[in-house]
Amino acid sequence: MVSALSAAVDGMAAYYARRAAEYERIYQRPERQAELRVIESALADAMAGRAVLEIACGTGWWTPHGARAAASWLATDLNPETMAVARTKPLPPCVDFALLDAYALEAAPALAGRRLDAAFAGCWWSHVPLQRLPAWLAQLHALLPAGARVVFVDNTYVPGRSTPIARVDDHGNGWQRRTLDDGSVHEVLKNHPTREQAVAMLGPRAVAPRWTAHEHFWVLDYGLA
């Protein structure tokens, strides 16, 4: 089971590398524009003046918005293909990039000795297997001091607009079947938590969690004790 899960996660990394050039179409849909502007502004306010670690920056859609008033911003991703797209964007001078495996934060050279007091991930939570999520969050929180702020943004499931869940595995993870422009078909893990399900995963250090539900996205914002 572990090897099958690892293979599936590796398969998703390969999928996003192949999807890099077409990924941002999801942010260009007209019906998402108003709420995106609201979320982008709120993210900039949440991260103002902070030293931020961005997990799985992908093509960097959220990076220039979140880093607008940050003290420093380290955008990280496993895939050089997606990061190459992110590097082409007009970015605040506080932004740096580093290749990083989000599942090995404690051993990442890019984080050694780096002062951080905030973390952000856009559309990452939904791709973490449920059975790994509590331990992964604990690993992330271990990098951050008391008073740090953490923000997650991810997709809300919208019937008729979101890609349907093709199957649910024994751990309750949803899996979608997605087709890229090159015709290749990929199975992608995609979970859509409720507020209660997400907050239950956070662990004992999380304080004052705030859940904001938009039509196409949700935002979870909390502090660390």
C-alpha cells in the first residue's frame, strides 16, 4: 500500500510537470475573477511584513500577490518545469526560489538557518493524502515559531464545473481522471474537505483557525502557539 501510494504521488508530480504550460487556465475562467481578487488581496494583507515559506508554488500564480508586502518570500516546488514559469512573472524583490520536496521539509538545505514566521500553500492541501496530512502539517509547523501565521487556499467542489471524483480509495481520498492537451490521461488525488474536516487535521499548535468559503475556493488561516 505504501509503495502504491508513493507511486501515485510520484505520478502526480510528473503530471504537473507536463501540465505546466496549460496550468493557469484554471485561474483565467471568468466566473472565478471576482473571488480571486478578494483572496489575492487578503493573502497580501495576511503575509505583510512576514518571512514566508510558500509550499508547492507551481507556476507562481499566488506568489506575486502574497509577496506584495512580505519581508521575504521563499517560493518552493519539486518541479523545475513549473518553477520556470513562475520565474517569468513580475515579482516583488523579496521573492527567492528553491527546488524543494514538500514531503522532506526537515532535511531541505534551502531552509537550513532560514528565519521564517509564516507559510502559505495554494492548491496543495487537496493533493496531500489524508493519511499523511496530520504528520505533514506537524512537519511544517515545526519549522515555524510561536506567533507564526499559516494560510492555505484550495478548491471548493462545484458540481457541474469541477472535475468529478472518479473513485474514492480505502482512506477516503478522492481521485480524478484528467486529460492534458497532449491527450495523456492522469489519475490525480484531489480532496475537498469541509471546514470541520480541515480544522480537525491541524494539530495542537493551531490557534484561532478561520475558514472562508468562496464559491470556487476556500481559505484556511490560523496562527501557531
